[in-house]
Amino acid sequence: MRNKSARLLTSLSFFGLLAASAWAGGIKHPSDYGDTSGPGFSLSSCGSTTKGGVIAQCFQGDGPSPNDFLFTFSLATPASTTSITSVTFTFDATDIADLTPTTPSSSPFGLFEDDSPPDCNKMNVKCTPPQVTFTANALPLATGGNTFLFGNFTGDLSGTVTAFFSFTDTVSAPQFSGDTTSSSVNTPEPSQLGLLIAGLGSLIAARRKRNS
């Protein structure tokens, strides 16, 4: 970790330039963590954390990406009507400089998806469905924390969405520190409630008249 102070200043300046807009994450595949030509391989678990209604299960990278950390997200109480909309992670301030620089072929964070041909079934980590998106919310990584936004992470995908954080050196695992969810249960509008009440009242009145 030589010249960490200089790299930290460079990283903070870079992140400051990006702080005004959301930043889309990259994509990694099973082949980024091991040889997929064989029967398969497993990544080591680094524990799980529950915050609010979301569980984040941590895995340590290996193979070509040994300094990565991967997190698979699931609902603590599975519900098809509940979507995971964001997750917040806290990074050790001394590790920020070791986040993989952004280039056309790399990103310091993103989603873990399947290869073609499919290789995810050779691993113990779930691959993310292609419709899910993952972006950083204004990248305040200079403070050691950041909120990442999910798109299309509906409740039926619970336990199948995995994100990665990529580092250039050995670091501490980012800490899952918060979440937000949303519900797709429809609440009747006041006008709809009024019609329901009026209809119920008419039904009761008709029944009383018939019984009188």
C-alpha cells in the first residue's frame, strides 16, 4: 500500500468531479473469479448483515479478482410486492484509494452477471438478472460512505442479485449499513373509497327494504 496518501488525494479529487451526477456500475462474470472451464468453484463467505428489511451476504473474491467483495441481497421477509430500491455501504477511509480506477473495461463497483455460455451454476454465488440496474448516488465516497440505487429489483428477485466492489489491494470488506425498500401494493384513492362506501350503503339499504 505504498504511496497511499498520494493515491487517496487523487481518488478524492476524482470522486469530487463525479459528485454532481449518478454513476452507473460495471459488470463482472464468473470467469472474473475463477476457471469456469472445469467443474466449478466456490467463493469464501465473509458473513452476512441484516439492516432494516434487507440481508446482504458477503463473499471474498478469488482468481483474477482476489481483492473484490461481492454481496448478494435478499429480503428478510420475502414478498413479491416489495422491491429493494437502495443499499448503503460504509468504506474504511484508508481503503478508498484502492478502489479500482474507472476505465472502459473496469469499474470499482457493479453487478455480477452470468457469462455466455452460462457459468453461474458452477458457483455458490447468485448471478444478477439482466434487467436489474445498479448506480451510485452522487458518489460521496470521499466521506467513506455511499448509497447505491437499484432499478427493477423486484421482490421476486430476492436472493438473486449480487453486486461487487473491486479493489487493487487487500482491504477491509465494505460494511452494509442501510437500505430502502418500496411496496407495490395499491392503496385505493379517496374517490374509490367513496364509491365503495356508497355501493356498500346501497346494498345494505336494498337488503333492509327486502326484509321489511
